[in-house]
Amino acid sequence: MKAIVQRVTKASVSVDGELVSEIKRGLCIFLGISKDDKIEDVNYMAQKVLSIRLFDDEDEKRWMKSVKDLSLELLCISQFTLYHTWKGNKPDFRQAMPTEDSKKLYQAFLERVKTLHKPELVKDGIFGAMMSVQVVNDGPVTVEVISPKVKQSDCKTEINQNGRQ
């Protein structure tokens, strides 16, 4: 799972010219779900985006406060295009999870963020819709967050004391 996280002074999302959601100061999160992602990735990402310290504290010391610390808003946008490769000059999205499965994980992510934060501060777009997203980036601050995958050592076959598998 991958997120592009932008610190914003305001952000909004519209579909077919109609405003769907808007926030003031907080984070705009573009969330991509890969074909290999699981619920563990949802839990990691929800905790991480709420915990990363992208805001100044009351003494204007940088990188000291999180969106959760300051009770700020989040605007979450599903973004399958984050999982692409290039086939010449054309993007290939085979690394992205198929729509129905990714919708379930995206909804699980939203629910987890609402559980860990204040539900009324968590907004989103319309999954699968062609959306127009307006962002006023604050800083600008834009970071990428990627959920960790299983460690290589966890996948190796155990070797016994004689050096045999």
C-alpha cells in the first residue's frame, strides 16, 4: 500500500462539478492499493498517516506534531494509478488491486482512520469515480508512505544444522 500525503491549508474533491468533500488545514492522502496488499497494510497505513509529524508545534518548531495531535482534518482519495509501471510511454496498472477487492481495503482504511482519529474529521471522495481534486499544498510538504512487505528472511526455507533444507 502506498500513500502520497500532502500537508494542506485546504483541499476539496468534486465529481461531475458537484462538491463531494472539503477540508481546511490537515492532510490530503492519495491512497494506492497493490494487488498484494492485506488488512495488515491497512492497519499500518492508518496508524502511520495519523502519526507522521508534518506540522509545527506551538513554538513553531518544525516537524513536531501530527494531524492527530492537532485534531486536524484528512481528505482521503483512492488512487489506483500509484501502482503503475511503464509499457513504453503508456502506464500499465497491473500492479494495482482489482476494483472490488481494492474497494474493500479502501473502505477498511477509512474505517480504521476514523476509529483511530475523530470520524467527523475524516472525509473522502467517491471510490472509482473520475474526481477533480483541488489541493492548496502547505509548504509545500509532500511525502510518500509505503507499507512494509514481508522481510526476505521470513520467506527463506529453514536450513538444518547440517546445512540441508
